[in-house]
Amino acid sequence: MSNSKIVALGGVRENGKNLYLAEVDDSIFVLDAGLKYPENGQLGVDVVIPNMEYLFENKERIAGVFLTHGHADAIGALPYLLAEAKVPVFGSELTIELAKLFVKNNDSVKKFNDFHVIDENTEIEFGKTLVSFFRTTHSIPESLGVVIKTKDGNIVYTGDFKFDQAASQSYRTDFSRLAEIGREGVLALLSDSANADSNVQVASESEVGEEISQTIADWEGRVIVAAVASNLSRIQQVFDAAAESGRRVVLTGFDVENIVRTAIRLKKLSLADERLLIKPKQMAKFEDHELIILETGRMGEPINGLRKMSIGRHRYVEIKEGDLIYIVTTPSIAKEAIVARVENMIYQAGGVVKLITQHLRVSGHGNARDLQLMINLLQPKYLFPVQGEYRELDAHARAAMEVGMLPENIFIPKRGSVMEYDKGDFVPGGAIPAGDVMIDGNAIGDVGNIVLRDRKVLSEDGIFIVAITVNRKEKKIVSKAKVHTRGFVYVKKSRDILRESSELINTTVENYLGQKDFDWSELKGAVRDNLAKYLFEQTKRRPAILPVVMEVK
């Protein structure tokens, strides 16, 4: 019997940030290394990655990182992992090329080159453990699942997947391989749950392509398509629609330019005519009905790009009367309020909004019936629903029970919880550090809850800055208090509040200087406390108060 453990460092009870560990004997197999984009309350944060301290401490035991596909939720955290642990990285040709784009943009690892291209026929031995792969269907070509063969059975990680009987060759699931893996015996299945709470049939990619082509052909003006940069299936459909309607495609984002050029070079995207793609500066040469503008925004997020277009702050495009803004991605629930606000701004600018989800159920993830089919093909002894919010993990568990899995053999993991295979059963084996590490510019992990709380206060109630100069030896104020405020009150209409605040500060400092003991932090604390109480009484707001007490000798 081998010593096997399964841990989720991210991707459970949340969307994105996929990173799972399968430990077999002394080796650690890292399954994906993804990021997620910040939620509304994470002000100023660029991206969020998993806490990888455990991997850094055990980097000598890491056999490799196995990437299932080229989306940011699977490869985005790779540079931060490789910065501390220079370990081999395995993935399909396209996945590796997209991973290299992420790594190249990070100065600390841009020279890293221990990448290995694999496919569905590859088998790799790590000591007594064999790792192999199988083809899956997702919204990007060459998506693969991972199989780790142990003495007790296979540990299988699906990555993101759905079943689409009409999928093209580079997107097609290998059903015979899945059945073969099932016959070999599956000990544990880590399976995608992102669409588990739906029984609605997801539209096939051929249906989506027809919808996109028809919508673009019917519109007489410019079409601005909002898509995720790495959703190559959707981008190919836009290219095909452009060719059919005689339009040119403008790529407006650095991310999409890199990804598209890479995919074309690898022949994972095809152009009916090389002249189909044009630069933004060439738009003026064409009539509106000859243009499709493909907007993906920074780091593949298109909604913010549309907001900038609607208020005239985009680098290349301003929305005008007669524009169709066609959103061909499915926004997450967390983004629904933002999408609604941006829609309103687009209409105010003269554009018209259409979402592909108004007519089709579109997703790169399988619904509950797809998940049940995966379970029936693989016949796992144990199921670990991953990749999804808790409601989705729970829906996956209930779907598994409908096809005969025992409740006691289904584990909804928590981040950092270790499940260890011991004496024929998975049992809790403790916990390791897990959680969010926030990236803000070049700062990694410096932004925590306290910083986010301060940013929230600043965004809601503003800042109140106090400056006063004292002579500690003579115990007197040299320069009386001056106050400055930003984002708190309109100064011209609040002069009384500012004047009385200054007087209160002067009184507070004079009273403190009259005491026997003196401590700078106590003095600042007294100013802050008295001023906070007064300002709340007057305005019912709690601005961030920054006392600056200077000394002259």
C-alpha cells in the first residue's frame, strides 16, 4: 500500500486559483497553479494566488507541476511558484507556450526553461509512480486531465471539462481512454464542479459559432466583441464570423495580441485570410460595417475595458451611436452588478448591448449530467469535488449520490485540509497553511486584511490629516493645528467643522503637554480619538485620521 495524500491549496469553495496536491510516498505532484481576479472588496489588488508556503518548504519533494490547460485559473500563479521552487513543468504544447508568457513577464523567473511538452499519449515514470494524461473538452485546445497511478489505484484530476459531442478534433474528449482508466481502477477523482448546480444542457460550440456569426452578420455598424483572451474557441468563432461577413478584426489588448499570435503560430487558431487582423491605428481606413473590435481588457478581463470605452478613456476606442457591444463571455456572479452598471454606461454612450447568454446557455464546464457521466466512466471509489463555490461542490456531491456513490466516499475539501489514505480509507490527516496571497504591483503578500480595511475606509469616508508643531521641553504649541482633508467633506461648505476640529486638536495637545509624562504615540492617539469622536458626531462618518506631530528644539 502506498502512502497517498490529497490537498487543495486553492480552487475549493471559490472560483479560480486552482492548485491541488497529490502526494504519493515521498513525491508531491502539483496539479495546476492558478490565480483568480480580485473580488469587489479587494481594492487595488491585481490578482490573488494560493498560499504556497508548504510547497516552498518541501520543494525538494516536488516531482513536477502538471498543467491541464492554458487559462489563468490554471497557470497564472506559476511564476510565483517557480520563483521559490525551480521544478519541472509539464503541459500540452499550447499550454506550455501560454505558461511561458506568464513566466516571461516576471523578472525573477523569466530565464526559467524547465518546461516539458506532453500529450495524451505521454507516460512519465517518477520512481514507482506513473503519470499519464487524457484529452478533455474545454474552451481552449489541448486541455488534458492527469492520471497518477499508485499501488492502490489511480488518482485522477479532470481539470476544467465538459462533454460536447460536436467538438472539433483539437477539443474532443477521448472517451475510450476514460473508459480504460476506469477499468484500471480509480481510487480518487478530483473533478471540476464549476457548473454542477445546473441541469440545463450547455450549448455545443457549433451552436455558439452559428449564433455569433448570425449576430454579427445582422448588424450594420461596428461590432465590439467582449471576450476572455484565453478563450480560444470563442476567438476562433469571432474570426470565422468576421471572414463570413467581410469584416476586419482589431485586437485592442496586449494580452489578447500575445495569446492570439502564439495560437496562430502553433496553428491552434486559423485565419481565412492573413489580412483579417488589423492594428488599431488602421481602423480609420475602414467603414464601421467592416470592423469587429475584439476587447479582452487587462489580464483578459473585458468588462473594465468596455467601461473605459463608454466614458472615452480607452486607448483606441470610444463607443458611439450605432455600435453593438456583444458580450460573448459568461460573467461570474460576483461580476453581475459591475456588468449591469457597465451596460447602463454603454447605452448612455449610444451603444447597444447584447449578451450571448440571452439566447444560449454557454459554459466551458460540464453540467450535473456531464459530471455524472464522468463518474460512470471512471467509477471512482472516492470523489473530491473541486473548482467551484461551496454550493457547486455540494451540487456535485448530490449528483454523485444519484448515480450510486456512497455519501461517506465523497469529501468536499477545505483549503489546506489534508486527506490521507490510511488502511483502505481516506481520513483527515491534519492541515497545512492555505489562504489568499494578494498581489499588488510588485508586492507579494504585503496586502492583508488590515490594508484592505484601510483602503475601504479611504474609499468610503476619505482621509483627515492633522499637522501640529510642539516644543516638548517648554511644553507649548509652536505652530497651531492645520487640517487637510480628501474625500471626506466639501471644504468650502464645511469650514466650521474644519475650524472647530483645529481648535479641538489645539486643546487636546495643550492638555496633554500639561501632563508630567510624554509619549509620542499617546499624544497622537489622544488627537485621533478626540477628533474621531467629534467628526462622527458632526457627520456620522469615520474618516481615516492621520495625525502628524512635529517637534522643534
